Amino acid sequence: MRLRWIMLGVALAAAVGCRRPEPTPAPPPRLVTAAPHITEIAFDMGLGDHVVGVSRYCILPPGERRTIIGDALRINSEAILVEKPDAVFFNTRRSDFALLERLKPDVKFVRMENRTLEELRRGIAAMGRAVGREDLSDAMLARMDARLATVAAAVADRPRRRVLLLQGYVRPSTIGSGWLTDELITVAGGANAAAEAGLRSWAVINLETIRSLQPEVIICLVAPGEESLARARAFWDRRRELEAVRAGRVFVTDDRRLTIPGSQVARTAEMLARMIHPEAYETAGEPADE
């Protein structure tokens, strides 16, 4: 009997010794988002707590602070190394990260462009894959596409007004064809006057060119602040020779999302639609964040 208990004890001890230890969960990924639209996507996707470094011009949610790792002109590799990232998302030159790649070959480098809607979609999907959370990126893309479709439907039966989107007003620049902002103007029920004039990419234009284009809607983006907004409004109020001014269709804004579209791109499309076709939204409230 005693021998049986001894044998049972030996067997139990062997069983405990052979039990595999519970696997240690992998630490959450540490991410560097090196452009404003990329940072916006990461936070809206629910990955904000994983972001450890951002560019100088990224807009963070209120109360959030992150290490600044440079900007489009200069990347601070030392600042990135200190944060020990698992992945770096960027839209600048890959060569900007050459030193970091040599020192940390295990870091993932993912390019996320936003020149077109298709590039933006690919970038969102790439972020989801890179962190193993395709469920988050798929949900974001579904929300984005559904809201874009809603905006297009709201203005589908409206005439396409010629729109000129300007950055600044003293020496303004405008966006031509082949870019995401041009696509959003179309979604919002407008026709890009700059694209119709044959312009591509960003181009500086003067008041004489604006007169020749005679846009039906002018959307003017200025530096943040009430003083900047007031000066721009006063400038356009004096240009009564412009059809958009006479019709009361000049909109001055300091919302940077008009020219840096990220995960809030459908909200931007709705904002444009409300300027181009305010009659389609007379009973609706302000556009909500996605």
C-alpha cells in the first residue's frame, strides 16, 4: 500500500514537471507615425496607445503628447531609436530611414500615401496587417466607404458647381487633377475648376487667373486663428467681380483636414458638400467625426 502511494506521488510530480508553462503574451506593438494623416488613422483605428513617436505637424487628440521624431524635411533617427518601435509608418523617402534600418533591421517600415482615395485605402489596410489587427482596418474602411456613399447620394441630383479650393489668398495655391482633394470635390457634387483649367498637383495662381476661372464656389484655407479668418473674409468681400462672391459662396476655414485627408476623409467630403450644396443639408446638423 505504501509503495502504491509512493508510485502515485512520483507520477504526479512527473506530470507537474512536464506541464508546459503558460506562454508570455507578446508586448503591444510600439508604433511611429511619421505624417499627420498616418497619426490620425492610428488614433481613429484605436491604436493611439501604441503610438510612441509622431511628426512635428501631427495633430494629436486633446491631452495627448508623443515624442517628436522630425518632419517631412528631416527625420531624427536617434529620437526614433530611443522609442524602440516595432513599426514605422511614413510617406516620405525610404532613404530617410536608412540609418535606422541598418541599426534595427527587425523594425517594419510601411509606406502610407494619401494622394488618392485608393492609396489611402491601401495604407489603412497596410497598417491593420502590420499590427495584426485587420479587423480594425476593415471596420475603418467599411465606415469610410459607407459615409462617402452617403455624401455622394445626398448631392447626386444637384448641379455640379465649379469649385476652386485655395490655400491662402494673398499668393494662393490650388490643387488640380489626380489628387485626393480633387476626388473629394467630385464626391461632394462639385467640379474642380483648377482641374478643368488643366492644372495638376499644387500650383500657385494669381487673382487674374481666379477671375478667368470664375468659380461658383471658393473655399479658402488659411492659418488658424480668428484674425486670419477675418482678414481672408474681408479680402474676398471686396472681390465683387467674382461670381462666387456675388452669390455668397465663399467659405473661409482653418480646418487642415481639407488638404491633409486621413481617416476623417469622409467627414471632409461631407464638409465640402455642405459648402458646395448647402441646400442639400438645410435640415441636418454639423458633420460628426467618424
